[in-house]
Amino acid sequence: MPVTTIADREIHVDDDGFLTEFEEWDEDLARTLATNIGIPDLTDDHWKVITFLRSDFQQQGETATLRRVSTIGGIPTKSLFQLFPKKPARKMSYVAGLQKPKGCI
Amino acid sequence: MTTMETAPSIVPDFGDEDSDRKIAFVCSKGSLDMAYPALVMASGALEHGIETHIFFTFWGMDMINKKTMGNLHFSPVGNPATHMPAALAPLPGMQAMATKQMKKTLEELEIPDVPSFLEHLSDMGCKMWACQMSVDMFNLTKEEMYDQLDGILNVTDFIEIIDGAQTMLI
């Protein structure tokens, strides 16, 4: 696995750049990750998604899909497309410091 | 954790530049096992930021007919992939049992039923169209069909809309 430097820290990522170590993430890093992919400001709504993804990952051991964030996390799919435009599933996972979801839906 | 290499900055490429890629599915079947492939693939395409259209025609109308959309069936008859002896498949109750089993498996995988799946796709921006000829054939009204349909199109209009799309007939 490659190690990259983000916000002056060494971070373990996979070949696509997604974080591989749950504990290396913190909120400051999330802000930098978001800026890296064109989301300059993380609003409360963004944080709601990120917080759900992190806690769901701890319980389930895998990244929640868009549908799971909508049905279990209670955040409507339409909002996810507004918060993380075009490719919400991958973008929200990246900012939350998780791997992209494995599930299809 | 083994450090194999150090790269200055690896940021995923989300390919955000405007793409004119389009995908269209033509759903012409009304059985449970033929409904899901298009729905799942459409979901994947939409998650990937691709303009996605679904055109419902012939038996595919069952997927958007409010009377049938929540109650599609799966039949093992004539389907060697069920690995069931061919003589057993047509027995009474077999279709109901196979349908129940498939629905249970889908539910366990947290895959929504057809009406919820359509709503999920609408929320993601999927365009859904009913075939004018099929609407006439089955004598359906707008009120009898899925509420979030984008419209009823004749085939010429649909072909025009999906200009340049990768198209799949299911």
C-alpha cells in the first residue's frame, strides 16, 4: 500500500487514494480531503453524512452504500447528490476516510 | 502496516469533467428476475454520474403498473439456471415458492422491492419513460402507473432522447 502526504501527515492509502487505516483519519484531515476533491467547505449536512458513515463502518465493518445512508442514516439520496456532486458514494467515502462501498446499491 | 513507497500526494480521480456519456435500458420483461438487472445497473450508472434512462415496454410495463409493480413473480419454468429437475418446475405452488425465496434473498441483501427501487432511482435523477404503444395496448392511464414517470413516449421520441447512449434491451 502506498503512503501519501496529506496535510503534512503520512497517510496510508490504496492505489486509488482512499484511506486504508481507520485511525489515521480525523476531522482536520477530512477538511483537507474534501478540499482535495473540490468541496471547499464542509457544512453540518456534510458532517452528518460523515459521522454516520464512520459509526456505521465501526458496526458493520464495511462502507455504507448510498441507499443505506438514505434508509438507515436518514439522509435523502437527493441531498447526497447535492452534498457530494456527481459521484456521492465514492466522494463521501473518501472524505470519511473509508474505502469505497462494495455493495451495488 | 508495511511502508512500500512514499508518494507526495495521491488523490482519487473522480472524473468530474463534464461527460456526455449516457446509458439507456429498455425493460421489456415483467418477471422479478428480469426486473432487477436493469434497476441495479441503472443505480450503478447514476452513482457514477452518468445520465441514465429507462424505457418500459411490453411486459416491462408490469414494473411500473401500480397493480403489479410490487408483486412481480419469478418462474423456474424453462429456466435451467435454477438447477431444478425440469419436471418439477411446473408443479403447482412452485412459482410462488421460488418467488418467495428470491424476495427473501433480496431482502436479506438489503435490496429494495421494485417500487422502492424505482423511487431510489428517481431520487438519483434517473429518467423513466413509458412506451406509448404499450400504454395503449394495456389500456393504462397515468394514474395507474408509477407516479414519478417522466412521461409517455413513442419510440421515435425515445430514440431521439437517447441519441449517443449505450443501450441495453432486457
